[in-house]
Amino acid sequence: MDNTKEEQEKELLVQLEGDVKILSAELAETVKAIVDGGYSKFPILIAHIEDIAIAQKVVDKNESQSYYSFSASTMEELITRKIILTDRKDDFEKQYKARSEDYCILLLHPETMKFVFAKKKA
């Protein structure tokens, strides 16, 4: 990975962190609704700048003045859509449980796609 790509990714993560702080209440409510509703023990937020068709949008960047829009999904849904490979499910669950105090976010950006864990409380 060259420096410019690394720098760009760092910038995307800083923007994501800022959005998570600003939108903490909405994101917490979304994650809680997924778990409390019995949909999944593994809620995943998807941060994206372009509209996507793989999850339900819960925060629109244009309405919230954030850099990213956020959609709600679950580990199970992402396995069904082959975004998380079936043979990586156990590893993913372990990682998820180890970081249970954080939000699990799938960052979708034209430059990168990766899972990140972001602090729920600043």
C-alpha cells in the first residue's frame, strides 16, 4: 500500500470517527433496536457515501450534515450476501464479541472497503 492510499484511508477513518461521535445517539438506538428486536446479536452499521441497496438507511448524510450515510445490517445478512464469507464467520464472531463495547462498521468507499470498530462513547 503506498503512502497516498494510506493517508487517504486514514482521512476516511478520521471522518468516520467524527460522524460516529456526532451521530452516537442515532447509531446506538439503531444497534439496540436490532438486538432488542431479536434480529441479530451482531448488528453492523454500514458507512457509505453513495447510496447502496444492501441495507436499510438509518442516517442520511444530507440530512445530518455528516460525511457518511449509515445503514443498518447484521452479520447474518452480510454472510447471506457473501460480504462476509461463511468460513470467516467464527473469526468474525470472536472479533465482534471481543470488541462488544464498540460499533462494528463496514466502511464502504470507492477507495476502500473494510470492517472497523469504533468507540460507542467518546
